[in-house]
Amino acid sequence: MIWELSNRADMKARLIADRHYNRQKIGSAQFVPPGRCLVLYAETRSGRAFWVTSWPFAEYVMHEWAGAWMCSAFRNEGAGVASEMITQAVAATRAYYGDPPELGMVTFIDRSKVKPTMVRGQATWGYTWQKSGFEYAGETKGGLLALQLKPDRMPEALAAAHTQLAMF
């Protein structure tokens, strides 16, 4: 497991979050939407990464995937193979929250902020996510690409490093 348990105000993770395209207030102490969340951080010899799973209460969600776990941020700055890191982050999310919601996990991609991967001559957004089992699920009203990982395609639960320390 490459990921270790972090928190919504972790300085190391915040510095990476400040470079993520969806960051709203660069430099603010917290970088996670309100509500339930899991923050993961990874640091290797070659780089760093952070991940945020948000689990907003369905009644406060305006898109059609209300109730799903949300990957609200993932940024890999050379810490490892992104598709493997996504798979491990989903496994850590399962270990942290238990059984996934019926809609599984969703992430949104702003195609105007992310470079596509060329796949067989086609510009493809979210290819790394697709390699991790996510599938095209539609678009938000604002035009973001929605990718979804259904529960039956999720990896088995595997706790992030230092998860036991969170109990103290």
C-alpha cells in the first residue's frame, strides 16, 4: 500500500492540493469539501501524491450520482503509476468506510484543464481512470466528464498505512 492516512489540513498534502486544478482557495488551511472525507498522502523517492474521497450526504448533492463516494481530488507528482494508485486509493476507501454505496465511486474531469491521452489515435480523457475500472457515466450539467466505478468492479478493502494511529 503506497498510501498513508492523512487529514483535511495536512500541510504536506495541502501543498500538492494547491497545485490541483480544482483548488478553490490556494493557501487556505483546509483543502477538502465539507462533510465526510478520507485524505490519503503518498511520498516515494520519486515524488508525492494526494487523494481525497468525499462522501457527501445525498440530500446536499445536486448531480445525479448523489450518495456515491466522490474522488474530489487526486494529484500524482511522480509518486507511482497513477492507475495503480487509484486502485489502491479505492481499496483504502473501502477499508475506511466499509461496504460501498450502491452507486460506487464517481470522479469528474474538467476536459479544459486536463490533457487527454492519445489512445489508438483518439484523444481520451480519463484513460488512467478507465485502466482502474472506471467507466464513462455521462456528464454533469456544467460539462464535466463523469466516470464511475461500480461496487462489483472495486478492489478488495486494504487499509492505508498508519490507519491504526488514527484511533488514538
